[in-house]
Amino acid sequence: MIRAMTILASLLVFPTFVYGQDILTVVGPDRSESFSLAELLSMQQTTLVTTNDYVDEATEFRGPSLRSVLEDMAVERNVTLKLVALNDFSSEVPAADAFDYNVILAVLRDGEPMSVREKGPIWVIYPMDEHPELQDEIYNDRLVWQLKTIFVE
């Protein structure tokens, strides 16, 4: 109960445009879908505690799985995803990553929503500590923060 109240209080201090307006768009070959922070938080959440090159210690991240978002849009595992950040940084990622690993669209870090300054509102997180093969530079480039758009190519 206390954790839910903390999240709710945190959301109230965020600008309402972040909570109520769309923050992620997934563009597929046949349709596109947009999601607000509220919608992403209402999806089944996955929690990962992991490290990466951009955090100082094991950190708890929570958000919907990338796989569930792709499955809802009938995206196949053999396509490429272009992940685009707010600053237009982009990274091409095989969709298979979402199916092979527990990749999440993190919207909470240590139980709190992430501001843009803190790499939010969405940060693509891989379970780096669970899979030694992910501890490679190629996967660091796939940890896109400030994610705004996923193009299915």
C-alpha cells in the first residue's frame, strides 16, 4: 500500500502531460499504437534487478515486457526494431532479443518513475546479470533511454 501511494505521489509531481499523454509509439507495417505512462503502468509489470554500464550498482527496473508489446501487435521475432530516443538517437535491435531475453520497457527505477533527466520516461533494459552473453558492448547500445518510438522494420 505504501509503495502504491509513493508511486501515485510521484506521478502527481510529474507534469500531467507525461502521465496522461502518449509517451511511446510503436509503428508496425499494418498499424501503429501509442501508449501513455498510465497505460504502460496498467500492463502486466516485469521487475528486473540488474547492472549495466550506466548505473553504479544493481538497480531495480520495472515495466511491461517488450515481448508483450510486440505480441499484442503481432510482431514476429525475425524482424528488426529501430528504437528511437527523444534526442533522435537510434539503435537497431533484432526483435528476437525480446523473445529470447526478458527485455523490459522500464518506466520505474527503484520504484519511482524516471524523469527525462534520469533516462526516462522509458528505458529499454536487458537482464544483463542473468545472461553473461549480454555483457557485451553491442548490448549496451541497445539500452536506449528516453525511448519514444519503436519502428518495426
